[in-house]
Amino acid sequence: MLKTTASVKNLIKLYITLEWRQKYALQGVLVQMFTSVLLIRLIITAFPLPVWNALFWLMILFNTMNTIAKGFLQESEGKMLYYHSLCKPEALILSKIIFNSLVSILLLLVFSVVYSLLLGFKIQIPFQYLIVSVLFTIGLSTVFTMVSAIAAGAGNNHLLIPVLGLPLMIPLLLMTVKSAKKAMDGIETNAIYYDIAALALMDAMVIYLAVMLYKYLWKN
């Protein structure tokens, strides 16, 4: 267990170093996010709550997918062989999930600030909305990290990412939108905390599934 934890930490440090060396990719995503929000602001003049909420989650979904889906697809065969000799499959997939989740949460925070500044701040209970957003982002990152690993194992078939990823995240998205609407409307009841607990449980289940599935992919 301690060896796996140490491997996860070392791999995360490696990913951060590699990402920093090619930070233009992350900067490109930030520019794309800002441009998308600006275009929405120029095209749409009125933003009722349902429209504001729907656009927010759509942007989070596709920005996360575009950022995370490349995970395993950009790893060369030689690098994967190096990982095989370096760590266990649990350490590799967990490090990928944690790193991708951290990157996605960073993008989420930046996007939320830009989105609120350009399109207005319409959330009645910001803290609950933020928790829901973070849990949704972690779930998305896990799903698309797992799907990226499957696509890489299938010969870098990029088509598998939306085909497998979108159906898996539909339950997560439905629960998130339901919880977010309560936070936007200012409905602070125990129900929203039950929804948050359900989201956290779904994230844990997806992470567990990703770890179990990757063990079989690792052997291939």
C-alpha cells in the first residue's frame, strides 16, 4: 500500500513536470474557454436561469473531455513499457485520475470566474454549487481517463472516447444538473446534501471501476 502511494506521488510529480514543459497546451485550452464564453456573450443577450445553467454544464463537459481524453492516447509504446517496469497498474491509473482531476478543477475555477464575469453571477447558494461542480469534474475526469485507456488499448481509436464516454457520464450529468438547479434557486434543504453524497458515491464507484478495469488492460 505504501509503495503504491509513493508511486502515485512520484507519477503525479512527473506529470506536472511534463505538463509544465508543454504548458502551451493548457494555455490553448484557457484561450478556447475564454473565446467560447465571449462568443456566447456576443450572440445571446438575455440569460434566463435555465439557459445560464445549461450552457455552464455543456461548456464544462466538452472542455473537460477535450482536455482529459488525450491522457493515455499521447503516451508512446516505449513510455508505457517504462511504466510497466516502474509501477503497478493501480498506481498508474490512480495517478492519471488524480492529475487529470486537479487539472480539470483548475480549469473549472478559471472558467467559473470568466463565465460569471461575462454572463453574470446567478447562483443563490455558491458553496453547494461549487461542491457539485467539483464532484462532477472529478467524475468526468475519471470517466474520460478510463475511456482514454480503453481507446489506447484498442489501437488509439479516438472514436471510442465519445462513444463510450458520453453514455457513462449521463447519470452523473443528470444528478449534477438536478443538484445544481436547487443551488441556483436557493433551495437549501437536506435533499441537496443527499444529492451531493450521491455524487460523491458515484465518483467513488467510477474510480473503483476504472482501477479494476485497468488491471485487465494492463495485462494486454
